[in-house]
Amino acid sequence: MKKILVLLIATVSLLSCGSGEQSVADIIAQQDLEAIRAKKNDITAQQKLIDAQVKSLDSAIAILGNEEKLPLVNTLTAKKELFNHYLELQGDVSTKQNVLIYPEMPGTLQRVYVKEGDKVSRGQVLATIDDGGMSSQLSQLKSQAALAKTTFERQERLWNQNIGSEIQFLQAKTNYEAAENMVSQTQSQLGKSTIRAPFSGIIDNVIKDQGTVVAPGPGSEVFRIVNLSDMYIEVEVPETYLGSVSKGKEALVYFPVLGDSIVTKIRETGNFINPSNRSFEVEIPVPNKEGKIKPNLSAKVNINDYTNEDAILIPTSIISENAEGEQYVFVAEEPNEDGEALVKRSVITTGKTQGANIEVLSGLADGNQIIKEGARSVKDGQKVKIKK
């Protein structure tokens, strides 16, 4: 470029002081307007010619490599955006309504009314057990209670008329109350011969067949009933997240086996830190409208533990670190129309990482042009050209 500048100075000097031509100062001194205008037009035409020649020379210089070739880089624009960080955990699906149903009295399983997969309602009869003649005994007790009632009512009327002794009245009353209590107890005992659904759900397993002798206690399970509408996942969260994981926080649940995911919220957090692993329990409800989710199904749970509405995110791959342990990136400052810019190293402070991106807490501003491709091959203060 120095050669070009020398050429321009020489050319202007020749134009101004060429042999046989008047100088600009001489023409102006003559005070001839037409001559001045003519001289101006002549110089303007020569200037255009020189500009064209200079451009041709610049092109030739670039082609012949007399100027330094600028490294090409790609940039990304720093911009503020919403950033949600998620804590990744593992859990299994559970339900509080998944129970084994046992008989409450011994006897032969007389009748089974349901089969596996049947939907049942709360209180629905599932099976009956042979009562061993208890229903006949109940009928007899009801007859005795009816007689005791009649005797008591008559004795009560006589007592109200001051007829008979007090002891006769009290005996009749006691006999009646005892008969009623016996009927109630027998009815309660007889009710145990009918096995009913404790809640609405699905019969998952019919364990005992019709005709089997059953009795209360382990080993005599008759049915397994589950309710798939009230499912939840219980996960253990490290105590370090006690202040950031709370009731109402968003949770993303993914089921690898089903290839499906749902968005839900934390329903409850535990109030006890497990001393063995320094964690607390979190309960997350799982909607199950289609009934695909089953108890003990494995799930990946992502709990939102941090949110920044004005975060600057950059790829972790473009961050470098110096000998002092400082993290930094390169920024292309003030790019011109041709995409040429000056490289500046910017030391940054980073926050949380999510996937391939990391949060920048300081060192970058909204709108900065951060060098992405080519960041490893540039230096602070170097001139670069941004790819378009």
C-alpha cells in the first residue's frame, strides 16, 4: 500500500504541475469562472481514472499475495434467553393402591366372581367363602332377638302402669339388648365371608381358585388389586439440592421402555435426611390416562432446580483455559462491512451446564460476536475475517 500511496502523490503532482499546463493556483488567480470549472472537471475525470487504477492494483496485490491472508472464522451472537437447569435422577413407578387381598375368616372359597384384568369398583363383591352354617345361626338369633324385643316391650308397658316388679323389667331389657348384640356380632362375622374390593381398580391376579380352603394370614392371598390412575415416582435427591428442589417444581419424566415422556410437578418433598446416603425423598405424580404405565416401571426423572430468565449460553467446546485456571473465549470486535474484525480474549465466569451448553455469568454481553469455528487457531489482537 505504501507503493500505491507514492504513486498517487506523484500522479497528483504531475496533474498539478505538469509541463504546459497552468497550476490550480494560477487559474484561480485569473478569476475566470469558466476556466476554473473546466479545470475542476478535468481534475475530477483524472481522479476517477486514478481510483480505477488503484482498485486494479489492490486486486493484483491480493492475488499475488503481497498482503497477509486473514484467517476465516465463524461466530455466534451472544443473546439473553431463558435457561432451565435439570437435575437428572433415576426412579421406579409406584402406586399406593397396589394390595394383596386376604380372607378374614377360614373356610372354602365357595365362589369367585372376577377374573384377571377385570375392572372393579370400591365395595364390589369379588368372592364368597362358605360360612359354615353361620347364616342359619343368624336367622335363629334374629328370631330370638325379635322374641326378646316383644317381651321387653310388654314388660315395659306393664312397668309404666306400675304392674310387675322392677327386676322383671330389667331382665327383659337385658335379654333384649343381649340378643341384639348377638345379632350384630354374627352379622359382622358373616360379612367376613364376602370378599369385597377395598378400592376401585383392576384385578391384577387371581391367586386362589374356587374350591380352595383359605384362612386369614400369610400364604392365603386371594387377589391382587391395583389402581393405575394414582401412580407416582419416588426419587432420592442429594441434600445439596434441599434449597432448590421444592414442592411445585417442574419435573420431566421419561420412560425408556415406552419411549414416552410426560411433564409433571413435584407433589411432596420429604422432611427427613437419610443418614446413610445424605438424601431426601421426593414424590412426583404420574398421570396415567391410557393405562400404559405400570408399577415398578423404570423412569428417568429430570427435576428443574435452577432457572435464569436472562442467561447467556454458549457451547462448552469453544471455552479454553489458561495456566491460571481462568476460562476464556475469543470475541470478534467491531466487524466492518467486509467481515474483518479484531480478536479479543475475554475471560468468563461460568455457571451450570445443560447438555452441550454452559451458562456464562460474566465476561460476555448481549450481542457479542463469539468466535466458534476457528477459536483454537486465533490469538488475542489478531485480525480475522468472519465467514458470511
